[in-house]
Amino acid sequence: MSKVFIGVDPHKLSATIEVVDDHENVLATGRFGTDKAGYAAMRKTVSRWPERVWAVEGSNGAGRPLAQRLLADGEHVVDVPAKLSARARLFDTGHNRKTDAHDAHAVAVVAVRTKGLRVLAYDVELEALRMLADRREELTRTRIQTVNRLHRLLSELTPGQAKKDITTGQAKAILSSVRPRDLAGKTRRRLAAEQLAELVMVENKIKTLTKELKAMVLALGSRLMDLPGVGPVVAARILADVGDVTRFADRNRFASWTGTAPIDASSGELVRHRLSRAGNRKMNHMLHIAAATQARLDTPGRAYYRRKLAAGKTRMEAMRCLKRRISDAVYRQLLADAARAQLAHPPELAGTGPGGHCGASQESSAVDLPPHIDTSDQPLPGPAPTTLQPPMTVRKSPRKRTPQTTA
């Protein structure tokens, strides 16, 4: 029996599937709940095809829970980016109107036609690291909101005394010095005290999570924190989002994924490049934090940043160059960590891929799809090496001379 592809359009409470063969003939369709009974019924429906590939749209978003359940049950799962399925739906239907059935069909078609889709592999340690990193980001946003509310209340209580970057100690001192007498002032002071208590609690949680992230990064054997400007928060986000670094062919592919590779925008005789807005924006933000830290401290990155400024680049352009430099350094360090881990814990020869996961391939990872780089996505440094073979030289055999006879 030939291989079948199962396109999945996932939602929180339901999942719509379509089973097609390698000729895109529809074999089965269905809509199932994501609860225990619905999940069991969905797997029972496709059990008649032992050689099957699950294609889940958006396995980093709404499809993550379903993809993880399938991986835990030993299923072969690939990730289909939403952009690819949208293009397939447009070409197939002639319009971009969405239904769950159309989405599932488009996902299945992409799985049949596209080679090199990311094969998912579930790493429990990286998944735990990702959840903790996400939680810390949520707490950081909560802290900013709490500080803004506290600052507004303190500005109303003591006009002109509350600093914009006020600390918890300064806020406590201001509150202890204020004794309003009217009802509005007393209410304002009570609300400010509540916001201050929330701020202290959130900051304590952030500190605890930062320590936990640092311990997990070190436990994974990563040396990313040896790089200047890369702390536990940046290192944790990089490890959680990158997953298996071997899915990137080279540093240029990695830079395109992080959004640090400029895009060629040349036209005619005008040669120029523009900023890339593509790639993983969380990774780009982490690299920006590392670049800002290096530019502020006495590091080799600061000297590089100043050389770019002296060469006539603006501050933003110099910062982008530094971010690309850090992206290359991160890629080299991830490769070194992966090689060291493979030497320490060599994977079994049977059934394992470069990531050490059973059934993994060169594209496998727990995270995003490595982007395809065309001519407009190539990074700046150096001309591309030629791929044309030199022309073959054909040797001509010497012509035999016919001896002339004289009369």
C-alpha cells in the first residue's frame, strides 16, 4: 500500500482532516473533536493506512497540542507553514475564501508537492525551556503594565516627584510620605499600594524564572552564555526556537531565519539592499538585545560597531551589521555545542538522524521551518562561489599527412 498524506486544519476544539494519496486523490475526510474521544476516533479513521504522514498546519501555534500528541504516539508529523497552504488554496480554488475543508485539502496538497518540509521531533527539555521562556516574557509584559499604572497613580499623588524609571524602593518611600485626607486621595493611595505589591511579586517571579532558565541552559550543555551580550534569557530563547541547528545548511540560511540577512533591492545600475522584515522576530529581538549590550560595554562588538560608524554608516545600519555578526557567532556556537553533545552522547546508528531523534531528518527540529533563500534573500558578505563547471577542452587528434609522390 502506498503512502498517504493527512492534511490537518487544527483548532482549539476541533480538527478537520483530509487523506490523499501521492496523486492527490481524496481517500477520506472528517472533522473530529480534540478531546480524548475525538482524537481516538481520528486515529482510528486513518489506521487503515499504515504508511501515513501527518501534515499539520501551524505546528508552532494552534496545531502545537495536536502535533505533540501525534508525536507522543509515534506518528510521522511534518509542519506546513500557513503561507504555503494559503498559496495552494488560492491556486486550487481561484479565491482565498477559507473553510476548514478547503484548508485541510490545501495542507494535504502542500505535503504531497513540497519536498523538505520540516519533520517534527518532540524534545521534552526544549519544550520545557520554551514554556519557561514564554512565561518570563509574559511576566515582563505584566511588569511593564504594572509599572505604568503605578507611575500614573504616584504622579497624581505627588505631582512632579515620581520618576519615569522609578524603583520599588522609591515607590515605597513616596507612599510612606503621603497621607491624603480626602476619599479620592485615600483610594488612590490604596490602589498604588496594591500595584506596588503586585510589582514586587512579579519581579520576584521574574528573578526566579531567570535563575531557572540559566540552570536549564547549563544543564543542556550549551555555551551560548560565553558569548558577550548573551545572558540566560537570550540563550534560552535561542535554544528553544532553534531546536536542531543542523537543519540550517550554513550561516547564511541561519541569518535569513533570524532576519539579519539584508534583502537585495537592486535595480538596473543601482545596487542597494534593504532591511529584512522576515524571519523569526523573537530571535531577531534577542540578537538586538545582545547587540545593544555589546555596543554599550567594552567588547569586540563595540569596536566593530564603531568601525562601521567610522566607515560612514548610520547607527541603525551599524547595529544591523553587528546583529549579523552576532548571528554568525551564535550559529558557530550552536554547531560546536551540537558536535560536543554528539561526541558525549552518540546517537544509535539505527533510526536516528542528525538531531538524535528517532526518525529525524536533516530538516527536523522542534521549531520553525528553515526558509528557502532565493537570489533576493542572499546575505551581503562576499560574492557567491561559482557553481558552473569549467568548459571541457577537446583535444584534436593530429591529422595524418598523406605522403606526396613525385612523378
